[in-house]
Amino acid sequence: MLTCKYDEDAELIPGLRHNGSRPYPEGRERYWDPAMSNVDLDMAGVWPKNFCIGEAQCALGSEMLKSLDEINDTLIEQSEKIKAGLADTPEISFAKIPEGYRHVFHQFVLHFDGGDFGATRNDLMDIMVFKKKIRVIVQYYPLYRYPLFQKLGAGEHDCPVLESWWDNSFSFPWWCGIPDETIDYLVSSLKEAIAELKSR
């Protein structure tokens, strides 16, 4: 626990506690734009740390390691069901997994290409969020776009593939053990959203 005598000192603590992470300002039209959370530098020359884990989380994590292979297998199985359901949807693609490797899907990220009919990721997400009531997200942001890294001199970049990929990618809601009917709803809703965009 850390206590502060002055409010201005207390305002610095969240950034120090959890890697400089904080929400974007209130009132954004789209909660996902540009990403779900920001990363900034509160104290010049002081790299933020990660002090957000406690004994309870460590105890739970140690126990869950016993089920890690089963959890990963379930996440992979879920991802395969979604990919199979979207196999006939050329506007959606996924990161390629090299032969002989596997991805355990901490998140389920999709890439949208609506260039042929002038639609953007935000257009697609608007339908998914506001019409289909599915909280799709843009989880992270390229590091060089965050104020933290820009303030530390790491904001310059030359990443054209990432720029193209990231600005058109989003994530489905994701957890271990998603029911098949929920997977079906995610897939059908995405197809319907794309069909709506193509018909505009």
C-alpha cells in the first residue's frame, strides 16, 4: 500500500502502479478508438513498473497452471470453430501461424478488409457494437503510438505492414469455454454486419 499526503502526488500513482496504463478521457464517441486503454509517462525519467499483482492472484495462477494445457486446447478449439464459420467470408482474415507451431489465443483478433466497398473497421464495429450488441474491442495499440514511448524518444517508426494490419483489426469477446451458440452468434452477426456494409 502506498499513501500520499498531497493530491497531486496521488494522481501519479496509477501510472507507476501498472505500467503507465490509464483510460483515455471520458466522452469518446467510440470506446475502442484508438484503443481500450492508454499508456503514458507521469514522471519524467521514471519508467513505470507493474505492482498490480498480489498474493491471491499468485496463488490462483499457480493452481491454474495445472490446467494450462487444457485451457489452451479449449481456446485453440474455439478459434478453429470461428475460423471455420468465417471461411466463406473473404473480408475477414487472421494472422498466419507457421507450420509446426500453434497459437494459444490470449485474444481472438480478426482483420477486416472493406476496401472494395469503402468500409472501415470503425464502420464494422459500429454495427457489431450498437446493432448486434457485441462488445468487440481494439485491445492494444502499436507501442510507438503511445505517449509513454513517444516521450521516451521511441515514437519514430517504419512499420507499413503493422500500420495496415493494425488499423483494420479488432477482437471478439474472448474467454475459455465460450458456448457453441455464442460462437454461432458471433460468426453470424459478423457476416450480417459485412453484408449490411456491402449493401450501402
